[in-house]
Amino acid sequence: MATIRTTVKLPENEYEAMKALADRREISFTHALRQALQSELFIQSLVDRGAKLLVQEAQGDVQQLVFTQAADPATAPAAVRAESVSA
């Protein structure tokens, strides 16, 4: 597959978070960014089909991930928050 070189502008905190993730996984920044993109595409395909995304923490608590879209995606990113799921 051909690759395309591009430039991405990130806020410093997002750049540092992605760099820390890459370092922790011992992979390149580019590879970490590709993994993040693939994860987002997979999650979005589930959300588009009406799926609920649940996370069970080690102690057993379950939370639902809720994705929201910013009113103006050009100035504010979409957000994700976790809401507790009652047992």
C-alpha cells in the first residue's frame, strides 16, 4: 500500500500524550498514530451501527463510553466520557 506524507497540527498536550504512548509501547510516533486512527475507525463503525461500548474495570465496575460531537469540529474536537452502568 502506498503511503502519503502529511503534516498534522496537534495541541502540545495531545502530541505529548501520543509520544508518551508510543514510548510506553516502544513503537514509533507514526505507528502509534496509525493504531489510534485504526482504533477510532473501528469504534466509529460500531457507534454508527448503534452499538454501546462498555468497559469493565479490574474491580468489576462497568462504564459505558459515550461519544459526543462538538458543535464546531473545526475549533473543538469530539469528546468521549465514561458513565457508570448500574448493575
